[in-house]
Amino acid sequence: MFVVVEMVDTVRIPPWQFQRQLNDAIAEELNKKLANKVVYNVGLCICLYDITKLEDSYIFPGDGASHTKVHFRYVVFHPFLDEILVGKIKYCSQEGVHVSLGFFDDIIIPPESLQQPAKFDETEQVWVWEYETDEGAHDLYMDQGEEIRFRVTDKLFLDTSPTGPAVTATDTPATTVAEDSGQKEAPYTLIGSISEPGLGLLSWWNS
């Protein structure tokens, strides 16, 4: 679920931070820039793991801050394909079952990846698994807040970084951080599936 990713970035330290240890100031700036942000094709950044190398610091004309090229490792949420995770149902819609892990909400299980046969109850706004038994079909509702076990089947990244003539290339994938650009699309979405035995609501298998 979590991986450690090597990154390189140039960190700017303002003059009023010069009294601090350089490593401490750089660590704070990196976490300000990256924590809880999505890096395109990398994942959701959680926290700094460690700093592996500091190159020479420079002060440029007209800017009293120091600029240091930093090699570091960062903890990133990036589950691998076919990994099984447990989350909670956030809500249901015609598009599928929306799942949250608490710190990450952009997970969807599309209708074709639910236990079949399944139907969407328009009145209750929930998906229902029509579970067949010897006594007939029973409706098992996928209610909001229920814990659900699912398999990761795909990962979708959307580049939401600003575009235009002012965009310039820099040192690291850390500079491709998807900032809030006013778009509603999620920069990072997981696609899940529960269409196999043992997956789905935990209450189904624990009862």
C-alpha cells in the first residue's frame, strides 16, 4: 500500500530560517510542498522518509534565500495492482460504489465489478447484491459506512498541474505535484473490484 520513492528537488529556504539546522528547515519545506499532494504517476505523498544527499546551496542575485538541490526519499500511497484493501463505503451512485480509506477517498468500484447479479436501488441510493440461495434470492445492501474488502484493478492519474507559457521544466517528479486548479476531477483514482468470493462487505462473510 505504501512505498518509499526517491526524489530530487531544489528547496528554497528564506533568510529568517537560517538560524535553524539546514536539514530541519529543508524537511519542513518538503513536507509543506508535498504532504497530502498527488504526484503524477507516483501517488499520494504522505511524509518525508529521509534526506539522502544535500548538494551545495546558492544565493541568487535579488533573492536573499538559499537554494539547495536535495536528494530525498518520500513515503507515498501507491497500492499495487491486485492488492486487496479494506475501506468503508462513502456512498453509492449509478457509477458504482465509492469507497474511502479515511485518508484517501477517490476509490470507485464500477457496477460490472460488483458481485453479480447486482442492481441499484434508486430509492435507497445503494447497490444491492441479489444473493441466490436454495430458498431463493436475498437482497444484500451495500450501505454507507459498511466496511468493504476489494481488489485494486486499475490506477488512473489525471495531470491537473497548471499549463501555459509560464510552465518550465525543473529537477524532479516532485515538481509535477497536482495542485488545486479548480477542476472537479480527482488527480488520482483507484478502480476496485469485489467480483470474486471473499471480497465485498465484511459483514457478508463474518455473519
